[in-house]
Amino acid sequence: MPHIAVIGAGITGITTAYKLLDRGFSVTVIERNHYAAMETSFANGGQLSASNAEVWNAWGTVFKGLKWLLRKDAPLAMNLTPSWHKYSWLAEFVAAIPQHDRNTIATAKLAMLSREHLLDMAERAGIDFDMQRRGIVHVYDDWAEFEAGRWATKLLAEAGLERTELSPDEVRAHAPTMHGDFVGGFMTASDFTGDIHAFTNQLAEDARRRGATLRFGVGLRDAKVLPDGVRIETLSVSGTPDAEIYDGVVVCAGCGSRDIAARLGDRVNIYPVKGYSITVNMTDTASQQAAPYVSLLDERAKVVTSRLGDGRFRIAGTAEFNGYNRDIREDRIRPLVAWCRQRFPGVDTRDVTPWAGLRPMMPNMMPKVGPGRRARVFYNTGHGHLGWTLSAATAEMVAESVAQQMHGPRPVRAGLPAGLLPQGA
């Protein structure tokens, strides 16, 4: 039975471990934190959103981003200090603009496929993750952006995603407590929301029950491909070094994947794009009644929401290009609180928990999934802002890729999206 190391215990790492177990592999997950899902998978926006599959590579995004640099409260912030990594990444981002439509369609297809795999894992593991299957409503208060939304809807329809246009009255019917003058919106009934942290931790525990070894509090020192395996050197928090040779390795280390890939002979050009969220803790009945259960995406503010049970209202947004800085900046949190007060004045914001996480983004916005240049090395990383949405499908893809290489050619499992992602992503 081949022994596979999975580097990283976020949503991509744990779903990958689970899918490898399904194929009979012995699995060890290596994670520097003491628990699963403590970084990017801790407090994201909560949306499992095929409707948000449009990649960012577009001239409109570039021009908007340039204007936003002049506003402190804008959805995008960038540290302009020169950095070869940052500016070379941005150059590759612009170079990928011609692939916008193709990559958007591929991402939407992958997101729809991911739903069935995620829900299957949740059912098998008996996971309660505050799932709300009420759809996602995109709302617009600007006609030009609404027209762009109509165009995106047609593009998503090419992928097979059904998204219904809403009138202003229909927007208000879906979210009757929301304030604002909207010109329209779109409803994706098949999208849903849930708590990524709860899901990942419960899936990790079920993977442990099924035989996976979870090594928490262990940092990666080095990784080297040998003729007969992959040597992984680690260091525990207590300072104890260790080394083991595995039959293969899957890198699922989020923003740390770039450095690990370089050790393994690959270039995986991930840049950390920081996102922020607040969790409004609602202990009073009035707030609970005022906060929506339907998930929202406010196109102008680039804010998303999800309802996590009766007592939590998650609001997330912003993109910050500031290297590996993990600081929670008050000036980035303040607009999220202000948005809540503006759109949902009936929600009490006295008890708000702020968070920031680094999204691992590839320049073309497509995850890196599959084998590396060398045998025994695989990747499932670089999902950007759609890790929660795509992870279950990419875990299926990379686990099948490992099986194909370790066990030889065999029939592709039903539903596997062969060739869906661009090669070399």
C-alpha cells in the first residue's frame, strides 16, 4: 500500500487526504499548526459559489484596481513597495486576460462538480457545518455593473450554470431586511453556504478514524525527490527533527506551496492575496431576525455574506496585495462593519470578530492540480478565493492522478473532469 504525504491541513489538504483514503492509500497529513483549518480555511466568506466563478483576469478589473488604489476604503489595496514576485505575478495576470472566458467556464464546471463530492463527504463523515441551501443572490445598485452581470450570466450558462435575473422587487423579496436602492440582481439557487472551519475539522477527524495519520504542530524543513520516494524532513514545535521517505507527496500548502514546489523542482507562482472577514455574533432576537439567511454578493462593495446558524453572520471581502503579511488592519475591517450597518441596520455590531487570511492565487486564477515535473510529486493548491468552492473536486482529480501514476493506467472514475484545467496552470 503506497504511503502518501499530504502537506497542509486546510480544506484542500484534508479533502485530498480523504480522497486518497478512498483509493486505498496510506496517508499522512503534515501541518505546522496544532489543528486543521487554522489559516485560509479558518473564517472565509462561507460561500460555495459556482456563480462567483468568473476569473478576475479582465481589463475592467485592471482599470478598476488602478482607481481603487486612490481610495483607502476600496475593495482592493496594494503595497506599492517594489517586489519582483508581486510585479511579475501581476504581469502574468495581465497576460492571462485572453483566457478569461475559457477559464471562467472551466472554473464554473469544476465548481458544480465539486458540490456532489463535498456533499458526499459530508454525508459519509456525518458532518454538521451550518449548511444553508438557500442559494446566493448577487445584488447591483449600478446599471453598468448590472449589464456586466448579464454578460457574465451568459458566460456561466455556457458552463451549464442556471442563474436567474431578479428585478429590484425580487431582490427585496429574497432579502427583505436589506437596505439599498438596487437596480436588479441574480439568483443562483444551486449555490449554498457553510462553515469551512467546522467542515474541515470534522472531515479530518473522520479521516483519522479511517486510518490517516495527522501530524499537527510539525513544520516542513525540506523536501527532496529520491529515486525510490520523496524524503520529507520536519521539525516539531518542541524542536525535534524527523525525516521519512514517502512513496509520493501532494502539496496542499496554500501560500507556502510556492517555496515547497521550488524544492521539488517546480515553479508554482502563487501570490498571497489577503482577504478579510468579520463574524457578527448575534445574541439578541432582533439581530437574528434582521440578518439574512440567503447568501449575498454585493457587486459594488465586493462583499459576500453567509449565515452560520442562528447566531453568526459572516461578512467577507477585500483583496490586499501585501506579501505574506497576516496583520488584521483596522482600516480594512472598518468598511465591512460599515457595510453591515448600512445594509442591515437592525443587526447589532457590538460583538464582531475580525479575521484575515492569505488566499493562494495563481496569476491565471486557476488552481494547480495534478503531477509535477518529477514522478511522485503532485499539487492541489492555488485556488485563490474559491478554495471552499473547488476543493472537493480538485481533491478527486489529484487523488485519481496519484492512483494513475502509482497503480498504472486504469479507467477514469465517473464524473472526473479530465482535461478541465489548463495544463501548466
